[in-house]
Amino acid sequence: MLQKSFITYLTHEKRYSQHTITAYQKDLDQFELFIQASGMDITEVKHQQLRDYLVELMEEGQSENTINRKISALRSFYKFLHRSGEIDQNPAVLIKAPKIPKRLPVFVDAQKMDHLLDSQHYFDESFPSVRDHLVIELLFGTGMRLTELLQLKDTDIDLYSGTIKVLGKRNKERIVPINKQLINQLNTYIELKKLQNFDNNLLILIVTNTGAAAYPKLIYRIVTLYLNHVSTNEKKSPHVLRHSYATSLLNAGADLNAIKELLGHASLAATQVYTHNSIERLKTIYKQAHPKA
């Protein structure tokens, strides 16, 4: 009952994304099983039980990112219970998250992406191929997140003004400009989708071969398939194309605040991570070009 109230709070008051809510729900379910095995109720938890749980996660080999997300879920949950008067003290206050090693965002060079998207070798005129082409174009051409892509509707596209309305985290809308190539690709796809005569009237933009709404695994398969042609990076995902979009803009001289708005970041700190990629690129150029390097 308490978990249900907490999830309702995250959904309607905090306006968390469905992806985050689902993750938090799973994290809390897992923690509750751990606590029940100790014969305790989730409202009886003290700092020591939380520490024991985190030790168990570490012994299982869970990654720092996963553990930090679980800590975030528990902190939010117990803060909610404390504010609601369900518990007298918040046991999660003193919990410390493990440090995450700093990693530069993985991206694909803009020239390689241009080669992929402009080549006639990788795509044909069939509906699945045109859709796949559009998926790559949208992710690299707008920097949108996977969840944002999946919930795009036909009505979010303004081909006349060359913009897309994107619904981001916490239902925050932003308008993203698109280039002429992407406008043409959208036109082609939308017209071809109409010709498929699917048995539904879905307003969702990206659909499967049968007209159903696209799903995460489909987008991952599409991205992995085509990035394999141009990238040797081990990581190939929709988020890599988001990183590639941001890095390309920064390398071309775009203002960091503008990139922040285009990506839908809540703070500039999240955007500044891309400056490290730009600095690494400058270092490479320096080593190649300077006689004293």
C-alpha cells in the first residue's frame, strides 16, 4: 500500500518518466524481499539494514550505476515515508553512494554518421528500411532519448516549420529544429506508412512492420545493426546517437546552453560532460599537428 502511494506520488507530483518509475518499482520490490527474509517490515528498517542490503548488492557484483539507482530509489521512498508521517526517522539519510568512475560519453564521429545516412548502400525503398533509416536520422539528427522517440506522434511533426515537439522527462516539452534531409525522410516515411493500410489508426510515428507501436528492443536492434557498418565501438545504442548529436554540435562550435536546451537537460552540469570529448579531440589534433607534441 505504501509503495503504491509512493509510485502515485512519483507519477503525478514528481512527474517522473515511466522508465524511472518502473525501475524504482523493481528496486523497491527487490529490497522488500530482502527485508521480509529478515522478518522485518519495510517501515521498521534502520540504517544497518540498508547497509547490509548494499553490501549484498556489491557481493553480487552489481555495477556502481545499478547500486546508485537503487540507493536513489530507497532515498526517495524513505524521504516520502518520513514526510508522510509513516516513519519517525529516515534510515536512508546517512547512506553513501559508491563513486562511479568517470567515463567519457561514447559517440560515433559525424563523418561516419554522414557516410551511413547518405549512402545508398545500406537502405532500400521498402517500408522497414525507410523506417530504419528514419530511426537513425531522428536519433542522430535531434538527440532525443529512446523513450522520447517511442512516444513521438505524427502530430508532433511540423514539416512546414521544420521542427519536432518532443515530450521529455517529467512531461517537459521542447521544440527541436530538424534539417532538410530529415524533413524529406519524414515526408517519405509518413506517405509510405499510409500506403501500408495498417489495420489500426495509431498516431504513433514509429511503428513495426505490422503497424503496431515500436518498442525498445526493436529500436536497439535497428541501431546496433546499422552502427555495426560504421563503428567499432563496443557500445552501440540509441543513447550513443544522442551523445553523437551533442558532440557533433559542440565540435562545430555550438553554444553549450543551446545544446542543453536541445537535449532537454535540466541543468548545464549534465551537458558539460560533452566538453571532455571536445577537449580530447583537440588533444588528438594537437599531437598530430604540433611539432613539439
